[in-house]
Amino acid sequence: SSHLPDARPLFSFAARSGVPAGFRPPPRRVVVTGGAGFVGSHLVDRLLEQGDSVIVVDNFFTGRKENVAHHLRNPSYMHGYEGKVVANFCSLCPFSIHINVLCFFCLKFGLLNTLYKTNVMGTLNMLGLAKRIGARFLLTSTSEVYGDPLEHPQKESYWGHVNPIGVRSCYDEGKRTAETLTMDYHRGGGVEVRIARIFNTYGPRMCLDDGRVVSNFVAQALRRQPMTVYGDGKQTRSFQYVSDLVAGLMALMESDHIGPFNLGNPGEFTMLELAQVVKETIDPMATIEFKPNTADDPHMRKPDITKAKQLLHWEPKVSLKEGLPLMVKDFRQRISDE
Ligand code: UDP
Ligand code: UDP
């Protein structure tokens, strides 16, 4: 009714006429699931830096306390394990944004059997929460939704080529279902949503031994072990530096567009080319060793980022040759601490 103040729109409100110069809107509360992980923790850094307060929900299974340790004394920061924190959300965060950085593909830790369930149930619960508190929900989906693509490079309009019963399907289909749930809650439940499709990303704080190609090659070269190239090494990926991804996620969060948006670096490399770059960066004597490839491995992957460029005014800035040394510095430190 008319005597009640308007609900405060999240983003447009500083831009309203009559706001005094220098006025800063109160901090937003942002929930980041998976916020102690590789991508999540970099996002948390940026959010706190810009004055938001952050609640990280993480089971610290693949996420690491070290990644968020520098925030523990910050009064705008808190973290907790699912059950404990989630129960209190309703009272904690009216008008929050919700971000979901949930469950990246991690072979080493044998997550495969629960990955589908984690993606689907986790997303469902967070959507239920977002609906109840009126939060904006950002889903971090993945380029894996395109499967082993028959279209190259991949545009957001491509529906993908996924084996529903293959070894990777728990991840591919998990994120596809998460996208479906997100759109369902948007259309049916009126939840404000955003969807990002994240392409291969690397940088400091990546898991040392999660089996991903960049972390494997870098750790192997630093330990003077041969770099393991799977298959013939001619399959391609496009590698994005983590700060570019975070900038893309922030731009998407603030934008009026639902997406999905591809967030990735269009620079495409074969695994042999990647091994060469790692060799040049770390050790000219580094060697490679061929190993059998995993089933259903996508032959090529490269984002078409026209949509993000046009609508989010975003594009990656850091090339592989610039970004890799930044990751190597972090890996060198962590490996020498082992
Ligand atoms: N949910 C949750 N925490 C919350 C709010 C919801 O875990 O703070 C869960 C809820 O238990 C349900 C899911 O999110 O399993 C979807 O919520 P929704 O309200 O859509 O479904 P309902 O509760 O009606 O089954
Ligand atoms: N790969 C490789 N050596 C490794 C790990 C991965 O050659 O030690 C290959 C893998 O077969 C795939 C590519 O690198 O073709 C990317 O694998 P990753 O798991 O990093 O990412 P995703 O397949 O999820 O894009």
C-alpha cells in the first residue's frame, strides 16, 4: 500500500535522481556457494573489495581454507558449511544477490558419482532460497553443456552434443539440469536469474592435483616430471585467466540480461601447444609423455563471445602467455611448501 516505502531495487538505486553526491548505498549481501574454491575465492576477493558483504557456503571438500584465510578478520565476511548457514539465510539476507559457484569438474577426488546430485540438489536448494528471500541468483554453468560440440566455435544458441550416460554426463547433464531448474524458477517462480557458461579457466589457487590439464602440466613441469598429454594431444581448449572470468561474472551480475553468456577466452590451443607454452614458461628441458585419453573427451572447444561483448561490454584481457606465469608463481610457492 502507498504508505509503505518502495522495495529497494538492487542496482538502479544509486542512480536515482536526488541521491546526494558521495552517497554510498549500503553494502549488498552476497552468498557465494563454493566461495572457498578456485574461482569462488577470486570472486569473493572482488566483491569484498567493492564493498559488498559476503557469506561463503562451502564444504571445503575441494575448496581450501587458505583461499579465504585473508578475509577471516574482515567483519563483512563470514563462511560456513551448508546446513549451519543455510538455515539462517532467510533472516540474514533480504535483498541479497545470490551467486552460485558450484562444483567444478574434479576427477582426482572421485566426485563423479555424486557430482550430478550435488549440482542438481545444490542448485535446487539455492533456487528455493532465492525465491523465498527475493534474491538474484547467478548460476555458474559450464561450456561442458555443449558436450563434444558439432558447432565450432560454440555460440550460446547451440544446444550441445552430450552423451547422457557417458562418464562425463554427471557433470554435463548436472549443469544442463541446473540451467533448466534456473529457467524454471525464473519463468514459474519469478526468481531473477543470470546464467554464465564458463570455459576452461586457470590461475593461482587452482587445485594442485585435480587432474585438469593446466594444473597438471604446470605441477608436472615444476616437479620435473613429464607432462602427461592424453590421446594425440591435438584436441583443443581455450584457456581463460581467472581475473577475466571474475570481471565477466561481475558484469553479468550487474547487467539486466539473463543469459546464458559464454565467458571464456577465444584463444584456442591444442594440448601439445599448451605443453609448449608451459615448457617455455617453466623449463626448456621439460618433456611430454603420451597417455590414453578419457572417454567422450570433447575434440575441440572455443567460445564465441560476441553476445557478452555486445551486451555485457566484456571481453578477456589476459593472454595465456601473460596469465600462465602468474599461476606458475603461486604453484611454485605451494609445491615448495609441500
Ligand atoms: N530450500 C533450502 N533452503 C532454503 C529454502 C529452500 O534448502 O532456505 C530448499 C527446499 O527445501 C526445497 C528446495 O530448496 O527442497 C526448493 O525450494 P522450493 O521452495 O522451490 O520447494 P519446496 O520447499 O516447496 O519443496
Ligand atoms: N588432458 C591432458 N593431460 C592431462 C589432463 C588433461 O592432455 O594431464 C587433456 C584432456 O584429455 C582434455 C584437455 O586436456 O582433452 C582438457 O582437460 P581438462 O580436464 O583440463 O578440462 P575439460 O576436459 O573439462 O575441458
